[in-house]
Amino acid sequence: QVQLVESGGGLVQPGGSLRLSCVASGFIIEHYAIGWFRQAPGKEREGVSCIEDSDGNTYLADSVKGRFTISRDSAKNTVYLQMNSLKPEDTAVYYCAAKRDMTFCSGNYYDREFPDEYPYWGQGTEVTVSS
């Protein structure tokens, strides 16, 4: 059974950092593409980052490029989202998601990740950036 569990969210001041974790079970992360999405109140779910299966190519949305980094630890079957220089507009619930049918990051071809491509989702972790 595919499961994803996020953690690491919280309240942080502007300019601060957080590292989100997505622990996967029931599958091997190198066999899937893993995406990070976020959804702020009243807004659509936005693809933030993605890491592809075996080669580990990554995608970052323009809104977070230069501030966020996606990585994975195969031994822990975990994907991370390191978030630096956080801004109030980064406030949202952050979700990790997994897809197997298309193991490339759509963002590298179409400049965005598509939530509908991901059948597996975690429960989300809340990030609030505020002074």
C-alpha cells in the first residue's frame, strides 16, 4: 500500500528556513516521480518541485527557484524540500505526491506540474511564514 507522510511544517519568520520531509512506504521512491505541491486558502494547488525516478532530475517552479531545493535519501525512502529565504507568500499547506505512470517531471517540459498526474498523496503539512 502506497503511503506518504509529510512533516516539518510550522511557523517561521520571513527570511527563515524549514525542511519538509516526505516519508514513503509501500514503494521505492527511485521508481516513482515525487512532487511537492502547495495550496494556500482560496487558491489552486500549485506544483512547487519534483524529482524524477532513477536519474533524479529535478524541477523547481519559478516562484521558488533559488530558494527551495528538492532531494532524496534512498536509505530512508524519504524526499525532502529544503525551503530557504521564506516569504509570506510561501504560506500554504504543502503536500508530497507520487506518480508511477509518468516518472518524469512535467515541469521540465511544460513549466508546471499537474496535480492530476499524481494518484498518491500525503495528508499535508502546514507552513506559515509570518512575523
